[in-house]
Amino acid sequence: MRVPDWEEYLKQVLSHVKFKYDHNSIYFELQNHMEDRYEDFITEGMEEDEAQKAVLACMGDADEIGEELNQAHSPVLGWIWRILKDVLIVLIIINILPMFSLVLTSVISIFDMYRVKNDSPLVYTIDVDYKEKVYDTTYMIDKILYYEDNTLEIRYATWTNPFSDSIKWNHSLGIQHVYVDEVEIARGGGGWKGVGYFARGYSCQDDVPFDATRVAFSVAINNEVSIDLTEGRVLADES
């Protein structure tokens, strides 16, 4: 509700308040108070023009009200509060952004998919139920795949606790050795792993014969893990 006489009164009050950033809040606070008084007068049976004038009469002198508000809204205190509020907002943003980044990268990485090898038919797969935690990272081996071009592939995932204070130990798993019985027939290899607190990866070894019996890889320093390649095979034409 805008009444010309009220607007002039509010303008006169605000002319005494030096801290400009509080003008809006003071304006709407006084305006709401005046509207409430107006409704009270109308309820009591006053005419609209009479009620509008009665509101101004009971509000008091604009200059005196303005000076009192100027003391209550000191520029010094106002600027201190404004700076502190801005600093608080910055601190909140600084703390929220890493959390937002964590959630975003975690969601994205969860939907990462293993690569699809299309250049050679699949011969067999082995489901692996292996899990080991090293410091704040958990390693989970999902599956072993063997292809007609004699490529052996290990698929795995890693989960790193983002809130842990321990060492951030999160590296790729690599095939160290491949054996036929106790004879080593291949070592080394290549692979890939995604980034993020949850990430999928794979490690490959070429020239692995069909009768390979064991593959070994390192999860941590001096910690070699072996997986039997003769048990749990599911031939591709049987799956």
C-alpha cells in the first residue's frame, strides 16, 4: 500500500540514516507497522483518508525517528556486521565446494563403465570375490576375462575414504606374473584406472596361453596376491 504522505514521511526518516545498506529493511519495517495501524483504524470505523492521517499522527516526528534509527544503525557497526556476514558466506562456500566436488565426482565415477574389448572374441570368464583394504583404500577384484588373442584381463574397482586422515594410498593394480603351474611365462602388462574416490580399472597381459594356471598381482608393497585360473571358468559359449 503506497500513500503519498506516508512515502514522504518515510523518505524524511531515511534521510537521517547514514548507513544506506539498512534503508530497505527500515523502510519495509516502518511501512508494515503503518499498514497495521491503518487496518486497526479502519476496523474501528474510520474513513480511509482519516485513517491515513491518523497513522502519520501516531508515528511521531520524522526527524526524531530518523535520528534514533541512525544511532541504532551505526555505520561503523553496520560495516562490521556486513563484512563479518560476507566473510561467513565465503567460509561456507569454501567448505561446501569440496563437499560438492566430492559428491559430484563420486556420482560420476560410480557410472564409469569397464572398457569393451571388441577386437577379439571372449573365451572364458572367472568371477572373483576378492577385497582388501590398504590404508584408506579398498581394492575389489570383480572379474577375470580371457580372449582368443591370448589377452588376460583383470577388472577391478577401488574405493578411497575421503574423510580418512591416513595415507591416501590409491594406485592401479598391475599384473606382476602369470604362471603355468610353477613356471613363469609372462610378466608386466598394461592397464587403465579411472579417477575419483570410487573408480574402476583394468589390467591386461598379452601372450597368456589358455593353460595358464595362476596370475599374481601386487596390491601393496611386498603383498602379492594370486588368483587361480583353473577354477570357476565359465566358457563364453556356456554363459
